[in-house]
Amino acid sequence: MKAMRVNTHISNGNESDIVERSEHIDIHRVKLWAKVNLPEISHLREILLLEEDLLSVYEFLAKMNIWIKLIELEGHSLN
């Protein structure tokens, strides 16, 4: 996977300074793996190919568990 892209935005609020930090993960290579290694009838393949290329870290972590379970349910390997 490519390195994370980090965007930092600092805003001054009335009560205190607020720092918002957004980190994203590029899943382009995961999508390429799905396109090459999963059959066209795979639900996981379709789900992965519909995803945006950049996901927030939190979104990626939440979805990764589901993707792994689908790999197991569909009988695929991660190789």
C-alpha cells in the first residue's frame, strides 16, 4: 500500500484552538488485487471496485474486517 496522505487543518474556536487531522489510505492496489485475483461473480470484488481510492483510516479499518470475512466466506486466499 502507498503511504498515508496526511492533511492537517487548524482552526481557532471561541473556547479553544481545535486541531483537526485527517489521514487517508490509498486502496488502489487493493482494488487492483481484487480485479486480478477475484472472479467477476465475487461480491467482494464488486464491493472493492466501487470504493473510492482514498479512505479515511477509520473507514479503512472498519471495512477491512468485513472484507476479510468476505474473503473467507467466498473461499479466496490473500495471496
